[in-house]
Amino acid sequence: MDSRRKFLKKMGAGSLLLGLHPIYAQRIKPLQSDVNRPIVLSTWDFGLKANAEAWKVLSTGGRALDAVEQGVRYTEADPTERSVGYGGRPDRDGKVTLDACIMDENANIGSVAALEQIKHPISVARAVMEKTPHVMLVGNGALQFAQEQGFPLENLLTEASEKEWREWLKTAKYEPVVNIENHDTIGMIALDAQGNLSGACTTSGMAFKMHGRVGDSPIIGAGLYVDNEVGAATATGHGEEVIRTVGSHLVVELMRQGHTPQKACEKAVNRIIKFTENRKKTLDNIQVGFIALNKQGEYGAYCIHGGFNYAKYDHAGNELISSPHYLK
């Protein structure tokens, strides 16, 4: 019995020393003070204004899901932004068709594709997520659902976009050009004060696309992915190339393996480049960019061609950052 008491006494003292040892203390030390939150990232220069809307939610302790929805709604409603929402460039038939998806910290997802006459597809996507047993509605079905939810019908084709479409019809030549406003998307990812991640992605797609074409933006895993244990990512650029690699999911999984957001974005872009080369295609007219955010509030971005930028808003302020790129 005495030997047992002595053993337990030693173990207690040893445990105390173990708890005080700086190496072990460092291992169990909470990292809260090192976490950069809240923070929101979004693609392209229009992300600055969208971030400002999202920050109104985040800075008051609001949920990341509400922040990303409010942020991208601002861009959807801006007729001067010709690749998202109202005022977006039409397809080759002169129809403005919109795609969007949204994802929260619990892996709840909602998406719409080929939606016409509704200014805010991101909010319809959220309604799909919260009010239906499904995760994606498309075309007339999405439109019917939106009307049932009280979204008003609106003409989304502005005079400027219609004029550009009619000019295009003279040649009807379809050649997407890198970094012009014919394939931009606003993707937004955020980490709130509670440490939860969410994301949103919305677009009018490539200008003068075939009617019915859908890119990566409304596809969970391609245009957007969120894993609340790891991080979030979103994509912009040529959606067909992002879909091939399930790009945003790839970025998040690379972060799960221990890569920083920056390195994860680089590896995902390199995967796209490898696939392109394997298919004996050129990178000349292909642009893809990723942005990523992890649970510590660290972020990164990478793209194929120079010219892609993204907006970051945290306690240091709202700023536009040029993404590093593969082709020099």
C-alpha cells in the first residue's frame, strides 16, 4: 500500500511538472489570441464595396453567413458591374441568366443556376438551402421557386449590356479574353467573431455564352467550398477549368493536409495547369484564380495570369491585393 501511495504521489508531482513544462504548455496553449477574426475576402476590385457591406455584419458580431449574403447582394444590385446580377452581360440569345451558391459553417448548402429575371440569386440560393429539402434548383424551376418566395420579377438586361450584345451579334465570335469583365465572378468567404466560416458565390457567367451554359459558380466544391474545421475557398475565371478539378474543394483539402492558404491556392492552380497541358491545350486564354481563408484567419490567393486581384477586410482595414500568378 505504501509503495502504491508513493507511486501515485510521484505521478501527481510528475503531472504537475508536465503541465508547467514550457514545451507541453505551448502545445496546449489556446491560439485564440493569434486568430485574425473577423475577416472577409472577396474576388476582384468590386470586392472592396462588397466587403464594406459584409463588414457591417461582421464588425457587430454577426454571423459569417449573413455577412457574405449581404456583401455579394451589393454587387448583384450594381448595374455597372457587368458580370454579376443586374446589368450582367447576356448569353448569345440576349438573356441574362444568373448562377449562385451559398454555404454555411454546418455544411448547409443552396444553389441556383440559369435563373432569369431575379436580381438577387444569392438570396434565392439561401432560400433553397433553408426552405427546401434540395440543394440546387435550375432554370424555370428556380424561377418558379423564387416567385413563390416573393422575389419580384425584373428586367436584368440594361441598355449598356444590350448594346454590347447587339454589337457582338455582328460577328458572333466567341473568344473569352483573359481578365476582361466577361468571366468575372464575385466569390466571398468570411470568418466571423465566433470562429465560424461561410461563403457565397454569384455571377452572370461568361458573356455571350450558349444559352443554358453553367460554370463553376453555383457548384458546391467547384466555385465555392467551406469546411468549418479547416477553411474556405472560392474561385473565379473560366468555370470549365475549375469544375475539372473541383477546385475550391481541392484548395480546402490541401489546407486540411497542412498547407497554408497561399500554398493551397498555388497547388490548385498548378493542378489546373497540369490538366490543361495533359489535354494539349494552351493557357493563353485561360484564367483561373482562387482565394482561400483558414480558421486562423490566414489567407492567400493565386492565379494563372497576372491581373487578378482580391479584397481583404479585417481589423487592419479594407484593401485591394494583387494576386501572385503563374505566368510571368
